[in-house]
Amino acid sequence: MGKKPATGRKLSAEAGSAADPAFGYRAMPDIADEMVDTQGQVRPVWQGLLSAISRMTEQELHDRFARADRYLRDAGVFYRAYGAQGSGERSWPISHIPVLIDEKEWQALEAGLIQRANVLEEVVADIYGENRLVRDGCLPPALIAANPEYLRPLVGIKPVGGHYLHFCSFEVGRGPDGNWWVLADRTQAPSGAGFALENRVATTRAFSDIYAETHVHRLASFFGAFRNTLQGGKHSAEDRIAVLTPGPANETYFEHAYIARYLGFMLLEGEDLTVFNDRVMVRTVAGLKPVSVLWRRLDASYADPLELNQQSHIGTPGLVEALRAGSVSIVNALGSGILETRALLSFMPTICRHLLGEDLLMPSIATWWCGQQAEREHVASNISRMVIGPAYSRLPFFDDNGQSVLGSTLRSSAKVSIADWLNTDGAKLVGQEAVTLSTTPAIVNGKLTPRPMSLRVFAARTADGWEIMPGGFARIGSGDDVAAIAMQSGGRAADVWIVSDKPVERTTLLPAEENFTRNMPGSLPSRAADNLFWLGRYIERAEGALRILRAWNARFAESADPKQPLLANVSDYLAALDMDTTEAVPESLLRNIDSAVYSASNIRDRFSPDGWLALNDLAKTARRFHERVKPGDDATHAMTVLLRKLAGFAGLVHENMYRFTGWRFLSIGRYLERGLHMTRLLGHMSGPDAPDGALDMLLEIGDNVMTHRRRYNVNTARLTVTDLLALDPLNPRSILFQLNEIRTEVEQLPNAFVNGQMSPFYREAMRLHSGVAVMTPETMNGDVYRRLENEIERLSDILAQTYLG
Amino acid sequence: MLYDLSLHMGYLYDAPATNARHIIRVLPLSLPDRQRLVAGSLTVSPTPGERSTFTDFFQHPASSVFVRASHERLDIRMKARVQVEAQPIAADLSPLLAKLPDELADCWSLDPGSPHHFFGTSPRIPQEPIIADYARGMAGEDRTVCQIATALCARVHKDFTYDPEATTVDTTPKQAFLLKRGVCQDFSHIMISALRSLGIPAGYVSGYLRTIPPPGKERLEGADAMHAWVRVWCGDAMGWIELDPTNNIAAGTDHIVVAYGRDYSDVAPVIGVLKSYGKQQTIQAVDVVPVG
């Protein structure tokens, strides 16, 4: 909602009247609609929501939508969009009006999808097992053999626990006759369940009163049941369950982090894992720890560069070996992606009859694989009713980046060449009936407007068989064209309410028992520790630079002569840090802040959305300042603003982050960088040859002007400044303070003691601290600072070797 | 023929390697009525902390080894005694090319020897219109699949120059095709690509070649390292035949089969993932000695 709409006007004002129960909403001819039936009557489940909306002014509706949008923004919900200018994070495109479905209708849909999930399980077990379907003539071998998702190294490997599929989703749509059709099966790494949860929260922010009055099925119990399934796959209590993600560059990384956080699982990337004695282990700061269940969100072929796609940089070598040894359960089993093959849809009816002796309860969209002659001829002679697309595509036709061609849009001359095309490349093509999907209301320009919709429904395996999430993820087209449903082309997502006529059971994921045990957080993965450590260092590095730049610009504003000895001296120092004082906000400062954002982006599951937003705000502001701020007064002010924003982030972290191993690595990173910063600065500016004003500037950078006055009661002198900035254990910016804090944190890290003896890292931290603690201001000189700088750097290296490798 | 085989592959790393995991496919296969592995051993140095054997999809007994500790070189040594039986001369039972699709369609199998696996594209053999153009002239209406394959083998041998300096293990079929040079791997990839473009299933064979020529014969090309050739599906009645485009001969008692696959990626002697910085050097030595 861009501009503010006129107030007071009611949504239904144009066409609304008592005689028009749908308030001017008109379904499109010959297309089913979710809200109104073929007679134009509002379906019973929609009546409450619709009449409530129709009583609202546009302003009220606008305010309600704004509440939902604010929630999504504050929660940091995003997806990654790929475009000509590379990829970027986009805010979540919600269509605020939920899709309402009657519970009774939903039950039929559930039964159809449960049957389908059972069939798919048998199909994938057969493809990677006995191959009865091929031998019995139900499945052409060529369709499997040429399929990029047919992973030969997995043939013959039976999954632990016996099941290939644990979590599936189905793209379903309603045809013109009002019946539901399956448009695509998702078995590789189905996404959207986490977004469905966020859609629910956002939508209830907008319609909390209506939601409370409507008997809408809750989503939490579905996730609880699936969490139990995954936990059932553990070999022992200390085994770990993890969500395996391709990483932050993935389109739906937000959801991976969200799901991991929501269910309390680790979020891991391929490089976090190693295979040791046929077991999958996660590298943590406390050593290798076993992982027995991986819920993968990464395409199977990338999972193991040794036996699968050798080009993969995001996999774990040896993962297939671990599967052969039966030591890990991967959900869904590697290779299950083959079930998504579009051409497979055409064989589902036969397969279902062959395997279960019954018909599919819910039809798939009519599909013909052109690798067979009769089917090819059927497609060629009905071309104007067909969509032609790639047989091995794993995406539904309306969501495959334009790879599919609508037969009716071809000119008659082209139709001849289509027949040729089908003859030569038939095995790679499918024809599918060009369906129109049902429409559902969306607010467009302040009016309820019908938009095409498809629904993603989720199924999870539980101890009692498949359970269907009572709700889902609706995708709403941006125009009236079915192809515009894809979010990459401007489609939106909406919540789905399954409405009962009785009150529904309310469940949460929280345990109901009065007694609870306090779970200690699991071991921190080394990569997460690495990112936290570097986040600490980059943030502190930025702060150090900001303080120097502020002091420099304040003096430059007075003298305006960069050649003035003190300014030139500090410019030299900054140049060594790759910062150019002719730039008010130097490029390399921006790079520091961006690096902090990058480190944080790798550990989104460990961050509060507040902290993330504060950090991004800092980065954005710094970029804006870089464009327009001039050296001098302007820059001094800009640095103050940036320092305040940075302190805001640091404060959020300090006040809210749980004090455990992750916190310690972040803190050690900060102390270490701050210690380095002060050591270098003192080495450069506190010598006997330092220019006039250097000592005062040092105090200003260290934020110690007042303290110095109070404690020493004399003018600034080399020794007093050294005492305060290097050796005062109570000054939070002194070198000694940092070393003391590091020592305290290190003591709490895992393996600080090995068989009762200090670890090399702890010993080094201790030695460094004691070495500085016994120094006096007189003994501090350029050589000592240089040596100290090297030793602090070395401490960082030892930390990396000990914990982060 | 009875052969004693030995192979040494050495990897020398500029910077020490750790966490090295390798899959090794160098031991000869046992094939009923054709080739029998009498004895065979595989040693890896430094001694791997973990080692296991599994049968891969195309039925090769692959070894998986894991060397966790830091090492500057890795040596793989294979020794084997193999009995190779001469094969009776096969009559051409293959169909005309136009009939092959029907025979293919009648094959309802995904067994490792099913022709369906060796059709279309594979990881190292994408569709190459330039190679398809090259092959198109070979297919005559009156020629059998076997005749086409044999003619193509001769044509590749004639048109391409054996040159170990021209290509590397990563060279694509198209690059080698444009260079008109290469080694057994390139000859085989080009021939497979050409056959598949005509609709003929074709696969990759890795193996060893007799290094000491029989009296009065010249030494064959490719004997100083592991060798590669092509297998072609000639319809249901005739099945698979094996042709060596590097030497323009059918694979006979001079050829010892190690592994079958769709292309090099399925049968690479060593596939490894390890942690190291810097480059590596590879050495390879093969000896195939007839012992009776």
C-alpha cells in the first residue's frame, strides 16, 4: 500500500448493497472461485470474514494490513529474489486476505494427499530398490535412466527406519469443475512450511478479532508431530538433529533458519559436517559430535562431492558412505527428488492401481509424456489445449521461469514444427492440459478482486502415518494470468484457514507438563563460532575506525589543513588501515561493516531479528553517508550518528544474548580487536616524537578525557595517558582490561583444561594477560607495543586452530 | 592369456593435505567367460585410518579410503593376476539403425547392463551438435548398428591424433574434438558422444592394455597408463561390443576391463576430496606382463 488512501470510504461502497451479498466481487466466467460459488453466492465459511471486511473503512483496512506488514518487517521475514542485477533480499510479499476452506472439503483433500504420499513412498522405494514398476511395464526405464535426479550411487541403499519420504508438499489447484487437482509433487526439499507459519502470524495481526471468532485449525501441532518423528530417528540421547541448508545465498534461507530455531534443531551447512568412522559428525568448538538425523533443504546431488555431483562446493564428502553404513537418516532420502519429475505425473494413475489396487483419490493435472508414440500423437493433435514443457522439470508449469509453452499461443505455422519437435525430442517433453486455476479474493487498488491461486499443502510422516498440515501456503497471482503466480514474477503469498463449524483444539509446541528439565544448549558448531568471533572483530574494528575518524574530522574542521602535523600523523595511521581521510566515510569502513553483516547473515538462526535489523540499519546509514557526507564538521556529526547506531546494536546483543559459548566467541572477538586497536594506536601516537595534541586525541578516541582529569589531576602526560589507556584494569578501553576479559571468557570455553592441564590457548591467554599486568607505564614503548600486537594476533590464530578449524 | 598387472599412482602435494577421502577403481573386474581376477591387492600409503569396499552401481568393487592425518604424498599401488579368455568371433546380429529404437523400447530393465543408462547425456558427455554433425554422415539406411560403430571407430582413429600433451583429464569432448588431438579418454568420449547422437547407446570402459607387444607387432598407444575404450549396444541379440578408437581395434585379449560407466566420471581411477592449499603433481606407471 503505497500512498495513503482517502479515508471514510467503505470497501463495498461502489457496488455494495444488501442485494449484493458479495459486495461487488465478481468471479471470472467459467473459473471456479474460492469465495463465491457458481451462483455468485458467498460460501458459508467466508461470510464472517467478508461481512467484517465490508464494514471496515479503507483506512481501517489499511491500518490492519500495515500491522501485518510491520510484523513481517520486524520479524525479518525475507526471501531472495534473483534478477538481472544479481540477487537481493526482498521483503515478504503477503496477500493479506487469507484463503478460507471448509473443513469438510479439506478432509477429502487430506485423504487424497495421504494416499498420494503413500504411493510416492512405494514408487521411490521401488526405483531405488527392486524396479518392479519398470519390469511390470508401469514405468518406462528411459524416464528413470535419463533423469538427472536418478542418483545411481543411492541405488540399493535402504534408508534407516525404512522410509524414503518424511516430509512432502503438494502443489494443488482447483479446476473449473470445482475439483482439486495435484499440479506438482514436492519431495526434494519442500519449502514453504515455515513461511506458512509466518503468514499465519502476520494475517492474525491484521484480523485478530475475526480469527478469534472463526474456528480456524491451528498449525502448531503439525510441527510438533513432525519434530517427534525426527527425534524418533536418533540413536541415542546425545545425538543431534540438524537442518542442513545450502547457505545464506539460497532463496529460502530465512525459512531454514526459522524452522531450525522454531523446532530447536541445529542449522548446519555441508562444511560443518564431516564423516568419521562412517558416522556423520558436526565440527563444534568442543570437538566432533554425532549427528543422526539431517533434515536437508539442499538438493540431493549437491550433498556429497565425492559420489554425487563432483562440482559441488556445499556438500559433505563421505555422506553417501555414511548412508551405506546406515548411520544417518536423511529426510527426505537422497534421490527422492526424482518423484518431482513432471513426466511422472502421467504414470501416477496406472502406478496407483498397480501398487494399491485402487484409483487415485485426487487426480493429477492431465499429463502426457511424449517419449511414447500414442501420447505424443495425442499431444500433437490437441496442441491448442496443451502446455508443452520439459519432461524432467521439477517445477510446476506456472513456476518454471517460462520454460513451458502454451499451445494455444502458437501460430498455425508453428504447430507443424511442434510436431517435428515432439518427434525428435519427445523423450524430453511433456504435454499437460492447460488448466485454469480457481481464483480467490485479493485487495487490488482497494477493491476485492479475483486472482488465480494455487495451494501448497504439507504432509509429514508421524508414528501414525502421514499427517497433513491443516492450512498451507497459498500463492496468489499478480495478474489474472496463471503464470503470474510465481513469486519471482510478482506473485504473493497468503495464509490458508481451514474452518470448522465447531471450536478447534488449541495446541502449542510447549510441553504441557508442570515438570521440566532445563536443556543445556548443544555444542556450538565451529563455523557458527567462527562467524560470531569475526562479527565481534568487525564490529569492534568499525567502532575503532569511527572513533579515530571522528577525532580527525573534528580537528580538521578547526584547522582545515590536512598537512598539519597531528592530522598528517593520524592520516598515516589510517592509511595503514586502508582508510583514506580525503573520503569522509571511507570505503573500507563500509567494507568492515558489510563484513559484520555478512558474518551475522551466516548465523541468522542465532540472532534476534532486532539485532539483525539494527546491524542492517547501521550498514544502510553508513552507505548513505558515504554518498553525501563531506570531511570536517559534517563527517564528525555522521560518525557520531554511526557510533550511536553501532552502540545500539552492541547494546541489543549485550542485553539479550544468552550467555553461553556463542556469546563468548563474540565477546572474545570484540575484546581481541579492541586490544589490538589500542595497542596499535598507543604504539603510533604515544611515543616521545608524537606531534602536539596526540595525547589529548588519544584520550578522546578512548573516551577517557573526563576519567583522566579526575584520576590524575594534571595535564596530559605520556605516562598518565599510557597508564590509563594501556594498564588500567578498570578502564573498559585499556589493553589490560581486554586481556583480562579474554582470559575470563577463555576459562569458560570447552576444553579450556585438558586432563586437568591448561590448553595451549588458555595458557597463551593467561601468559599474555600476566605479561601486561606486571608492566609499568615507563616500560611501555614502541617495541613493546609492536611485540604485544604480534602476540595478540597470535592468540587469534591459536583460537582459530583450537576451535574454529 | 594370463597377465600380471601392476599400477602405481602417486599424488605429490605442494602443501600438506589432510582429511583426504578417495574412491579408488583400479582392480580388474571378473567377467564370466571372459576375464577372471585370480588374485588382486590394493595398498594405499600412508595407511588410511578408514577403508571399506562397496560395489558401485555398474558393479565395480570400489574402495573408499580416508586419510585424516597430514600427508605430503599419497601412493596407490595395485597388483593383480588376471586370466583373459579369447572371445569367439561374433557374427553381426545387430539391427539396422532404424530398428534400434524398437529394440530399446522393448528392454524393460534398469539393471547395470541395461542400454537405457548409456543413452542421452551423462555428466561428462553433454549434447554436442558439432559432434552430432560429424556422426550424421556415418549412418546409412542400409547399415547395421555394428557396422556404423565399427566405421565410426575407424573414422575417429583416422581423424584424431594421439597426443598426451594436448589435453588433460578435464578436457571436454568438444574441446578435444576441436583440437583434433588427445588421449584414449578423449577418443572414447568423442566416439560415445557421436554414437549417442545417432541414437546408439554407448558407454565408457576403463582398463589396462598389454604393454609388451606380441613378437612382430608394434606397441599399442596408451599402454603406459590406464587405458579407456568404448562399449556399444548393438541390439538385443548381439548385446554389447567393445571397440578401442585409440587403436582402431575391437577389445580383445590385450584389453583388461576394470570398470564400466557412462563416461569417465563413473569410472575415474581415483576421485578425491581433500583439504590442501597449492598444487599437486601426479605420477602414474602401469605394467602389464603376459605370464603365459
